[in-house]
Amino acid sequence: MAVRVQTEDFDVGAEIAALTRDNPKIGAVATFVGLMRDVNQGEPVQGMVLEHYPGMTEKALEDIVAQAKGRWDLIDVRVVHRVGALKPGNRIVLVAVASAHRGDAFAACEFIMDYLKTRAPFWKKEETPAGERWVEARESDDLAAARWKG
């Protein structure tokens, strides 16, 4: 398992190569790459600053991955999340899940992303033509995470 929080961009291909290197038991890799959009809630967004709580954020991500490993038969997982200043089109997050079979990989990848959005301590401040604004939690994210309970 690899969990990183960083300001630098990441290379999706290199991350997948590192995830699968020298492991012939891997039969499936499911990935999610989140990008910064230039619009949110119908309004233009010129940039964003992502803040986090160092140490606590990594621990929360590790806990989410551990929960996924407890639910599905996974071989390995990588989560890379950027912080700092971002512009539209920039990569924000990568979740890559390796498993013997696609079902476990797909489900775990979606679970990790849903829980990351609701349980990891990140804060977004958007830059808009009208000024800066903090992004509030979304009910749709809570509903997506709630479906994994029980």
C-alpha cells in the first residue's frame, strides 16, 4: 500500500507500473483520476488551493485503504492526493487498486474515493471572478459514502 499527499503532479502511468511491478497475480487494475474543473455550482473557477492536516490526512487515507482491504480481496492500492495551488485541468487525486479480479478492483476503487471525499481532512478554497470561497461538503458525497455502510 502506498499513500502520498504531495504538492507535485504525478504520472499516472508510472504509478500504475509501480503498483503492478513484478506481480503476476494481478489480473485487474481499476483507477480513478480526479481533475480540477473550471466550473463549480454553475460558476467559473480559476484556481483552487487544497489544504490538509499533515499526518492526520495520511492516517485517514491509510485507514480508508485498510477498510477497503478488509472488504475486498485486494493485492495492492496506491492513493496519491495533491495539495496546494491547482489550476483547471490539473490532476488532483489518483486511486489505483490492484486485484486478481475486476469486481473487487472496481468496488474498492469506488469505495476508497467515496470515503476519501467524506472522511479525509482536506479543505478546498476556490478562486472565482467574485473572489475566494471555501467549498462546503456536498450531500451527494455523503450519500455516495453512505451506501457502503452495513
